[in-house]
Amino acid sequence: MGPRLFKLFNAWVHNNECMSIIRNEWGLLGNSNGRVSGKLKKLKGALKKWNGEDRVTLERRLNEIEVRIRCLDDCSDVRELSETELEE
């Protein structure tokens, strides 16, 4: 089995912190002897580290949102949801 593939998720691009890491790391890497592949490998490491730190927070937030969705779904079985609840 070969090395694990690196995936860049579209949601990361909308995250200001991620884009800041990309800009900073890319600038710090200099020209790497003109080898884009070398720069990409180093950037991959920085993004994997960032994602590892952020993943716990993201997973916790997703769990909280899923619980809230189930709660709103249960409430909608008993009563009509308010405008705020519908927007949520």
C-alpha cells in the first residue's frame, strides 16, 4: 500500500486561518530551487498539522450541530417552529 493521499477540502479555502497558513508557509519556503513539488510537500505538512489541531474542534462543533438539528426536528413534531428556529 502506498502513501496516504493528501486532500485539500474546499471548506478549508473559506477558512481565513487556513489561507493565512498557506500564504505564510508558501512565502517562507522561498524558491526551493525552483521545485514546486518540494514546496507543496512542505506546505502539505503545515496543513496536516493545522488540520490535526483544528479537527477536534470541528468534530465537536459538528456533534453539537447534529444534536441541535435532532432537537429542532423533535420539536417540529410537537409544534410549529419559530422563524428563528427555521432559520437555524
